[in-house]
Amino acid sequence: MSAIRTALGSVSHDDQMSTVGHLDELRTRLIVSLVVFAAAFGLCFSQNHRLLALIDRPLAHQTQKLVRAGEGPLGYTYTVSRAARNVAIQLDHVVGVLKRPDSGATPAARTALAPASQSLTRDIRRLSAPAPSAKPVTLGIGEPFTTTVTISFVFALILSLPFLLHQAYAFFAPALEPADRRRLRPLILAVPFLFIAGVSFGYFVVLPAAIHFLQNFNSEQFNALVQAGPYYKFAATTVLAMGLLFQVPVAIMAVTRAGLITPRRLRRSRRYAVLACGAVAAALPGDAVTMLLETVPLYLLFEFGVLLASVTDRRARRRAASVNVSPAE
């Protein structure tokens, strides 16, 4: 029970703790964090089929387009199956004509054509299936297991991140003054929401655009087989990177409140901010499309952070001015 109280609560600024007490608190928080992460990992691993299907969805959507266009091994197979379907439809039409009483065929021949008509109907139904989507391929005997564990680990990290951040903040918060803790609380609360927004933006916008560009680049010259390990690494890196990059407003608020830089100085440094956003986007995995899709929101987040810092700075100046004004004035 004491471990649970320590994990959910926070030590007051006025409480006096020895070095051993701080180490004991740190150990408790680390153990609880590991337990929460292990529980999240167990949940994600038990649902790994759904998580893999979720990660595969952008790739499946793109590969279906390539298959319908007849590109790649699956595209060739799909083209042949559609041609066979057309032949089966024509044969079924011919059999239907021969089965008519006025077709001139003998009753025995019309009776013999009935099973053929049923078989053609089943074949047409099977050949009318929608275009399949390519799944990532594995080359090593242990790659399916290691890839599944990696994806479960990434999703467990995303799921348990709010609790882990709370533990980090609760451990360092006693070193801050109560007023500083009140000012930092909105920033700490914004971190998980911005992370989720960044992960969503990376999954729904950046990742599909990157897959579309890369899968269609010189597609007529290659039979592209997507390997599971590199694809999942690319997808996880892209999504997690966007989740971390969406913390730009929090970082700007933190440095301005710490007095390291002023909002006015940041506004004058917009050209350097654009270059910095482009450099960060270029350092991430991807292509020119993903670089553009990452640079634009990064700069918008920079402007949003500067706006918040400016509003907060003006409010702080007004409060300081009202405190310094004497009652006679």
C-alpha cells in the first residue's frame, strides 16, 4: 500500500527527506513504472494481431492500388485471375444458352451441363474477390516473433507513457517551489495530449504519404517486396518521432519560463526556426514528401508555442506591475 501511495502521490516541497529516503522513493517509482509497463506490454502482446493489422493498414491500402494496376507479383496474379473470371463468365453464359429447352441440345446433354453450371458459378464467385493486399515478408526464422515483440513494445510505451511521465514529474516536483509547480502543471498535462496528437498525425498523414511515394517510385522497374522488420521500424520511427516533435510548444514554454530566451527573441528568429524545422525533418527517415509534411506542422507548432509564450509573458508582466504599484498610486 505504501508503494501505491508513493506512486500516485508526490512529496511536498516542505518535507525533509534523507538521501536514503529519496533513493527509496526512486526505487519504488521505478518498480511501479516497470510493473505498469509490463502490464501494458502483456496487453499489447495479447492483441498483437490487431496491432500488426493496424500498422499494416497504410501499406495494405497502397499495395491494393498497385495490385489493381497489375504491378508486382500479386498484380500479375490478380490480372490472370480477372482474365480467368471473364472466361468463366462467358462459359457460364454459353452453358446457360445450351441448357434452354429450345437450344437444340438433347435432354441428356442439358442434364450433364447442370453440374458444370454450378461449378462455374462457384469459380466466378471466388475469382470475383477484391484485390488482395501485400503483407510484409519475413526472411529469418525468428523474424515473425522478434517483429511482434518489437511492435508490442512500441505500443506498450505509447500506452504507458502518461503514467511514466507522471512518475518522473512527481519525483522531481518536490525540488520546485509551489508557485513553480503550479506554473508547470499545465505543461505537464499537455505533454501526453500533444504526444497522442503527434502520433495520430504521423499515422494518418505522414506514414500513408511516405508509403505512397516510396511504393510508386520507379514501381515499373521493381517487384517491391516489403520486408517486415524494416517496414515496422520505419513506421514506428515515423510515428514516435512525430509524437516527440509535437512537444515543441511545451519546450518553448519551458525555456521562456526559465528565462533562457524571450518570446520577442524567438519572433525575431523565425527564419532560423524554418531552417531548424527543415533540418530536423531531413534527419528523420523518409523522403521529400515526408520531409515537407513534417516541416510544416513543426513550424506551425513553433508559432503556436511562441504565441503561448508571448501571452504568458504579458500576463506575468501585468501581474508584476500590479504588485509593484503602491496603494497610493
